[in-house]
Amino acid sequence: MSENEKDENTLIESQENFEHGDKSFKQETDDKKGTEKDPSDWKTHSRELYTLLEKEKQKSLRLRADYQNLEKQTIDRINTRGDKIILDFLTVYEDFIRAKVAYENEGVNVDNLNSIIKNMKSILGNYDVKPIETERRKFDPKLHEVVQEIEDNDHEEGTIVKEIAKGYIIRNEVMKYSKVCVSKKIIKE
């Protein structure tokens, strides 16, 4: 039973006790005021209070729901804007990785680039951004986008044989799909 149902049951019991003439309460009230009230006035007053209480309860529930919706919309808006910035940051991060590979192929010292890439990777980790693993995995349409099928009998059909572009997940949702090549069995005629 929920808190609201418990509160409502307690309120109804109190109202019924009051309406059926809880003698000790009536006696106590009469003793304090020195006058006797008409029981029908108490019932009417009790019903009015109960109705007012119900209206306030409904108003409170609506306000709480409105607040929760506003809070969710604000968080969604912040996440959407933040995710856009992170996606832009990922583009720069990948550019640094491509530059590092190009410089390494030319025999240039890339220690400084490695340091920058390590810092960028740390920043992505702080925002729970993780790369999607693809090597020797089965194709998953929830994580990967096929850009090419390669005829290959060495791998089970649908196995990722090459990653064209890295994909990323943020807060367990795909931010950017991995672009991959998958194996396809060679059909012999």
C-alpha cells in the first residue's frame, strides 16, 4: 500500500470516527467551550475540511509532477547540449590520432602528441565516453554500421574484419556508430 493510500485511509477513518460521534472528542470540545454544538454542523464542517484537504492534496501532486517533468527536461537539455560538445570533441580527438599515425609513418617523434591524446582520453573517460569494441566481434546493428561486406571464408559470416571509423558510447547509449567491414561467405557455384 502506497504512502498516499495509507494517508487517505487514515483520513477517512478519522472522518468516520468524527462523523459517528466520537463521544470523547465531542465531550472534550464541549467542556472547553462550555456550549454544545449541533452534530450536523460538525459533519458539515468535517466534510468541508475533507474536501479542502483533497483539493490541496491533488494540487500538491500536480505541482510535484510538474517539478519532476521540468527537472527531467532540464537534464535532457543539458545532456543533449553536452553530448553535442563531446561529439565535436571526439572529432578533434580522432584528428589527433590520425595526425599521430601520419607522423609515426614519417618517423617523427610523437611523444608530445601521445601526451595530448592521453589527456583527451582522460577527459572522455570523465564523461563516461567509451569506444565501441569491434575487433573480431559479431556485427551488432545497435552498435555498428556496415559500410562494406568482404568475401572471406576465414571468419564466420557477419564477423567484423575491419573498422573504418571508431564508434563511441556515452552513458550506455550509442553516441556514434562504428563504421565496419563484415565478412561474407564466398559462394561457390
